[in-house]
Amino acid sequence: RRHFERRASHDHASFNVTPRVAMADSIASPAATDAFIIVSSIIGILFALFQFKLVSRISLSGAPGGGNQETLVSGVNIDTSKLIGIYEAIREGADSFLKAEYTICAYFILAFGIVVLLLVSYTGGEFHIEEGGLTAVSFVAGGVTSIVSGLIGMKVAVFSNARTTVMAAGPNAWTDAFNTAFRAGSVMGFALVGLSMLVLFILAHFYTLHFTKWDVEGSGEALKLTECLAGYGLGGSAIALFGRVGGGIYTKAADVGADLAGKVVEDIPEDDPRNPATIADNVGDNVGDVAGMGSDLFGSFAEATCAALVIAAQSHDLVSAGWDTLVFPLYISAVGILVCGAVSFVATDFRPVRNEASIEEVLKTQLALTTLGMTVAMYPVCAMFMPEEFYLGPKTFVSACMDGGVSSKCVTSGPLSAFCCVAAGLWGGLVIGFVTEYYTSHSYTPVREVARSTETGAATNIIYGLALGYRSAILPVSLLAIVVYLSFWLGDMYGVALAALGMLSNLATCLAIDVYGPICDNAGGIAEMSELPENVRDVTDALDAAGNTTAAIGKGFAIGSACLVGLALFGAFVTRSGLAETDVSLVSPLIFASLTYGAMIPYWFSAMTMKSVGQAANEMVKEVARQFREIPGLLEGTPGHAPPDHARCIAISTDASLREMVPPAILVMTSPIVTGMFFGVEAVVGLLAGGLVSGVQLAISASNTGGAWDNAKKFVEKGGLVIDMPKIDEVTGETLRNMDGTPVMVPVRQRKGGECHKAAVVGDTVGDPLKDTSGPALNILMKLMAIISLVFADFFMSINNGQGYFNVPRQAF
């Protein structure tokens, strides 16, 4: 390859970059560089297939699967005929929704791809169709990969939920049911990371055929190449927005409707087969919590990688160091696949789940071990591929930094700085996850306080939950601030991008744990609707409870990484727009006004998604009530009654989600485009800063508030809440009193159906759209507005030199 030939024919001093050691250069040969990334990607995909093969050997009939997996299914003696019928209904409902949603997404990819082609091509007053075309190709590739990622996750989750139920009825229920759900989650985790990394790397190599002078000093083609690749992140994030918002509205419309009509109004158990909305509720777990989450985190990976590549391509020194240094961000993900794959056997083979108490321990061990393993593995990789000194700009390190220049763009001890940035993001994400768990798990004081507040009704439960959500933002935001400051101090915006990739480096494991939760939730619902023995539901409920806790950890990772990714993209946009630090000033009325407006957008967005869930849930409650009223014997459970009309409830959720997901998407995607076109790049800077700072606070508080209410309800249901109540005389019914006239108080354990439980259900119902619709979707808002701005940066600059059609002065003061 030419850059290696150039490296051999020119001494390193001509580029003013401190050479890496000879051994590192020999290891990082062109073939080895490409092979490591490609092989790691293929290993991820093959590992996903291996995990799926293990899950697929489980028979829904309870018959042995044969081969060396026979022990997984032997001894399961239950009638699965009803279970299979419910499984098929969930599968058909999920398939029909995703078909409708992805059809809309396909039209969107085509239409917006044309917009990308035209606007990106128009720079400098003329069209450069090649660059616009390559960016559009990246956009389509990112969108299609996002769809495929969500589809794989949903298909595997639906395929595995009933099999988890079957395993929960077996003789080795804890280990087998856990392994089934965890392996199914691993299919999505490893397939997504491997596939997304492989597609991006292939695109990068394909584009070098067009930008043949990318490694020639002063050509600027390396920057153009990576800017074209940024379309990949845009495509992934755009589809993720539809998946998160559409899937979130679907799942919470069904969930809230089922809870209100069933548990609150009619006082029937959750997932009761009499409730017509239960199938839609279980479908929603897959299309929202699985397909939506997969698309969301794929977008984070793609955008973080693209941000790092764009920033690196603006550095003369990093481009001069060669292809292996330029694509260093991909090595972080490649190492992550290998580490996560090795650690996954700890959960399923070396230290498997043996009882209820060990579930959370096993899942948390996965996160801790992958974090530790990545920390150990990354330093030699950083030492191998990063130069000792480099400048993050068009100048060389010597010319910019050796003559008294002091700047965060002057990076010394490059390998150590890069490692510290990755490690800061890696460990910062873990700590944020565990802080999130502290505020959302009923094992700790905050959620138990919320549960105790139900003693005085639903109103105090709501107040306590909101207060918990606001308080829970303090530590994660403080930690994010520390990570941002440290990584920026070490490596400017490139360091922030590396911190984001560090936080996402164990993405395969995080996704496996995230998908594990909805699978167990579905398994419990199937067990309840199939009227299987109580011990089966006990196992699935325990697995689901642990999944809720670890899902909160996953949301902490997602929010933290979204903040860092958004900031990295923000930095790339500022640099690409040619704005100096003096241009980005809060004393500028334009920037401050647009910042204030940008801070409002997350609230506008949340209002739209919350109202959409409320409207759809209203329709669902009325439909369930109608069926209870018009189908004789349904509510009473009379033998021989007509079955509930599940299809009608599925249709309500589907129609509502497809109808309501478009306006929020329009808001997020048009805001930066309109701002840049009419008010200029400085206004876009303020818009992005406001949306990012406001969005991360709102996302954390919304997600944690909803999670706390959910687990407070579960704490009451399991009998964990004990309240002192007046003792009643069993004969007279009167309150017994002490000598001083005060009532005799006795501890009473609260259970399902009591007043405390009813208050807890109200809180859980209010929190559902917060934690599963608005909160997670705000992650995408922070990233999508930034990546749109970056992709269209040249177009904005072409309009009155970046001042917009209104020709707003670049510097007000």
C-alpha cells in the first residue's frame, strides 16, 4: 500500500511525528492491520451463530434436542400446546409491526438519501456529486445495517422467549433458563457489533479507491473520506430514532393499557390470559426494548467511530502516521469483541447461575470482567498504533507545539493519553451503570423509600419518584463532567471520542444483558398466560427482576455514551466549520439565544412522545373494557368463553406507533438543518450545546424515575414492604387501643391487591413511558442532531460563508 511505501521511502522526521518502536511497526503491517479488524468482526458474527445454535436445540415440545445439548431439555414434562399458540401470536404480532415500521423506514432512507446526496454535494457554490454520492451510500448502508441489527435482535428474542419458559419448567431451571436468555441476548450483541464494524471497515476501504491521495500531505482527502463515512452514523441514528420512538410508543401503549384496564380497573393479575392486551404487551417488549435498543446502540457505535475518524483525519500527524493509526478507533471495538466473547463463558459455563441469589451477581460479574479485560488489553494496542506525539490540526506537532504553543490539541505521550481516555470512558460507564442501579433497584434505600411512600397513596408515590429521578442525575452528570474534562485535557475532542468508544467497547456484553431482560419478561408472561405451575413463574419472575436491574445499568451506559458521542460530534462540527474558540462564545446573543432554544427541544420532544403514549393507552383501555363488557364470561373466566380479540389490541398499538413516531422525528431532524440554513453555523453550535446539556439531564431523570417506580411496585408485590397498621379486633371489628388511647400498631406485610400495591401500580404506569419511550429516545436526540450538523457542515458553510440565508453576522460582539 502506498502509505507504507511512503513510510519506507521517507524518514519519520519529515512528518515531525515521533516514530513508534520497530516491533510495533512490524506487527502493524498492512495485512495484519486489515486482518485484525476483519477477523475480529467475523469472529463476532460466528460467535453469534454459535450461541443461536445452542438456543435452537431447545425444543418447545419439551422433547430432548439431541446431541450434546440433550441435558438442556430432558426432564421437561409440561403441556406446551397452549404455550406454542401464545408464542406464535407474539411472533406474528412482532413480525407484522416491524414489517410495517421498516417499510416506512425504507421509504425514509430513499427520500432522505436523496436529500443527503443533494445537500452534501452542494459546497462552494457548485455541486460535487461524488462526495455527496458517497455520503448517501454511507447513509443507506448505515440505515440498512440498523434495520438488520434490530431485526436480528427481535427475531432471536421472540425465538427464545418460549424456550426460556420451557427451560424454567425443567429440573435444572435456574441454570438452563438463564443460559437460554443470556445466549439469546449474546446473539444480538455479537452480531450487531461484528456486522456494524465489518460494514464500516469495508466502506472505508471502498472509499480509498476514490480518494486515492488520502495519505498525501496537503491533499485533504483523508478528511473528505471520513466525512463521507459520517453518513453511516447518520443512517444508523436516523433509523434508531424511528425504532426507539415507534417501538417505545407501541410497547408502552400496550403495557399502560393492559395495566390500567387489568390491574387497576378490574384487579386481575399481570399477564392474565383474560386480558386482551397481554399479547400486545409482550410483542412490545420485543419491538421496543430489543429492536429499538439494538438500533440505538448501533447508532452510538457508528457515530462515535465516525466522530473519532473525522477528528483524526483533521490531524496532519495522525494521517501521516498511516492507515493503522487513522483507523485506531476500530481497534477498540475489535478488541472488545474478543474480550466479551471470552468472558461470556464465565456466565454460562464456569460460574453459572445456581439459584435466585446468584442471578444479579453473574450479570454484574460480566460487566466487571469485560471492563477489567478491556483495560488490560487496550494499553498494548494503544502503544502499538498511536504515535508518541501528535497535533490535532493541520500543522505538525513541531510547528504548532514546540515554539511555546500551549493547546489541548498538542498531545504528548500519545499511547498513554489514548489509553487513559479509553479507560476513563470504560470505567466511567461502569460506575454510571452501578449508580443507576443504586437508584432503581429495590435492594437499596432510594427505591424502598419510594415504596414506603405508597402508604399514603399514589400522590406521594409520584412525588417521591420524581424527586428520586432528579437526585439520581447528580452523580452520573458529575462523573460525565470529570470524564469529559479529563479526556479533553489529554486529547482534545479526539480524546472525548475515544472515551465514548471506551464506554461502548464492551457493547456486545451490554447488549446481551439488555436483551436478556425482555426475553425473561416475555418468558414470565408466556408462563402466566399458559397457566403453567407457579414454580415456573417464580423462576421467570426472578430472572426478570434481575433483568430489570441490569437493564437500568444498560440505560446508564447508553445515556453516558450518548452524551460523550454527542459532544465528540459537536467538536467535529465546530472544527469542520472553521470556528475558532473565540467564535463559540456565550456572550454572543445568537449563540446564547440558540442555546436556550436548543435546551427546550428535549422537553418538546418528550412532550410529544409522552402524549402519544397517553393517547394510544387511552384507546387500549377503552378497547379492553369493551371486550370485557361484550364477550360473555371473559372477565369472569367462565369455562368455554370466547377468546379475547388480541389482534385488535395489536392493531391499536401498531397504528398509534406508526402514526405518532413521525412528528418527533421531524422535530429532531429538521431543527439543525433549518437553523444552519437560515441562521448559520454559530446558531447550530448553540442549538447542539443546549440540546446536549438539557437532554442528558432529562434522559437520566426520566429513565431512573420510571425504573424506580417499576421496582417499587415489584418490591411491594414480593412482600418486601412492611407497614405498621392499627390492630383490629377480629370479633368486634374495632380498633384496639393502648391505655393512653393511641391505637395498637402491628406490622403488616403488604401484598398484591392492597392499597399500597394499587398506589405503586399507578406510579409504575406513569413511569412506563418515561423509562421506555421518552428517556431512551433522548439518547438518540443528542446524537442525531449532532451527526446531521456534521454531515451538512459544508452545506451550511456554503450559504453566505456560514452566516445562513438571513446573513447573520458571524460575530455579534
